[in-house]
Amino acid sequence: MKATGIVRRIDDLGRVVIPKEIRRTMRIREGDPLEIFTGGDGDVIFKKYSPIGELASVAADYAEVLTGGTSLPVIICDRDACVAAAGLPKRDVMDRRLSAALEQVMEQRKPYCRTPGGDRPLPVLEGLDRPAAVAVPILAAGDVVGAVCLLQAETGAMPTETDQKLARVAAAFLGRQMEQ
């Protein structure tokens, strides 16, 4: 655990304000769910809650199947980082933070598809050179909870209509799983 040197008091309703610097660094947004843990020596720990993290094994299986069906690498992420991947080394992508560009796509709630001579490449994760060919936000109960991303083929080929539909189906399926 890392000390910040910041001290906050609890108000009369039991609330405590998480400082803006910490919220920005940890990418905590208004409305984000936080899990609360307690330690044996009086520690109280807040951790960002990831609904997709609960489905990590299902997401990993789906990523494997989707890679087999599209022949493209697949990344499934929550709102902060990669939680499942297939078609490329997992050590290169797991737990990496999302790019700001992918966060924007998710916030807009519209699928992204790379077109020839069209949009600039969409970076998916920080430090990953391979851009997205298709990125579809995952919606659960009306909230954006993550995204399904098919990465660009090594040949540079554009995604097919089938690739786009499969990514949309994957996002809809995972969103539905989180609602149950």
C-alpha cells in the first residue's frame, strides 16, 4: 500500500471525499462502483469494481472462440484495462490500461470500424502498437462496462462485415451475462 500524505475527515453522513488527484490517477469517474475491503489491522481499502472481472473466464473463452472465427486477435476490456485476450501473447496485453481514444469510443457508445483511407488507427491499449480494426462497447443495464476489440490483421486487411457483426454479438452477449 502506498501512502499519499492526504488526510480527509468523514462527514456527519459517513462520507469521505476521494481527492481529485487520486481519482484522476486511478481513473475513478463519477458513478464508478467501488468495492470496500477491511483489513485486520484497521485498514479500509477501496478498489474499483469491474463487473467484467467477474466474468473473466467467460470473456477469455469468448475471446478464444472469436479469434478462431475471425482470425484476428481479440481483446476484451473493462473500463480501465484488458481482462481477456486471444490471438496474441497475453503477457503483452493483460492488465494494460486502455488508450484515451478507446475510452472515447466507449463513452460515445457507438461501434468503431476501421475503413480504408478513413479514420486514423484506433489505439486500444497503452504501449500496444497494434490498433483496433473493430471496437464495440459492452453495455449492461444501460451503462458502458467495457469493450470487445478485434485488432488489425498483420496484413493490414480491413475488417469484414462478418467481423463487425461477430464483435457486436460478443459485446451484446457479455453485456447480457452481466445483467443476470
